[in-house]
Amino acid sequence: MISPLGKACARMDLTAVHDILLKTGYKEEEGAENELSFQEWTQQVQDMLNTKKFGDIAFRDKDFKNAIDYYSKLVAMMSVPSGTVFVRRALSYLIIGQPELALRDAMQAQVCLPECPTAFYMQALALSKLGMETDAQDMLNDGASFEAKKQNGWRV
């Protein structure tokens, strides 16, 4: 059974995808290695947290150009990349009409979170916007497959 995110991606409904990403937050990264909790509390860490917060606020408020700017700064600051940040920036790029950059970020999200259906779904959206329908359908199917495995409690 495909999730609401998968269905929204299949419909190319970017507004619904945005709403779902807001609701899920950073849940897909739970349990992932996160160096922030092991670093000393420094100004650099505070700057990263503020940059993430401002990016998330811009994303929430549908200010996608500023979200891209903040998430780009955050990616440059982070020692461990965040798949969720790449997903959010990818959707922002899609919404402002830059599918090539969206595809790049969706692929980076998959590198960070290889079992993440959302990364596949974002690639499907970008590929579809680029007119690569067969590849987009393959990515949509891959995302649905990973999602089914997750729902059945299997690790890929």
C-alpha cells in the first residue's frame, strides 16, 4: 500500500508533498548518526541550529527561495549531511522551477538515507518535471517498494 506521500508524488501534487514533509519533520533520520550531540557546544553549533531553524521556518511559510538559501548554508556547515535537508531543498527547487537542482538534491538525500522512500519520491518528481517519465515511474516504484518493506518491518 502506497503512502500519502507516494500518492502525492504520483499525482505531481507539490502542495500536498510540502504539507506531508512539514508533518513528518526529520523522522526519517531518527537513529541516524548525528554528530551534533557529541560535539562541544560552540558558536558554530549554535549557528548551524539557527540556520536550520530559519530554513525550516522559510520552508513552512512557503518562502522557498529563502529556504534554499538557508538550507544551502546549512549543508556547507554540516559535518554530517542531512537527508531531510536535501529533501526539503529539492522540493523547494521543484516549486521554483529548477528540476535539475531538485534531482541533484534528491540523489544526495538517497546517499544520506539509502532506505528512505522520500528520496526516491523526490527523484520521481524531478525526473517527471524533466520529461523523463519512464525513469520517474521507476523511482516511484522503487520508493513504493522501500515503503512496503518498511511497513512490513523489514530492513533493506
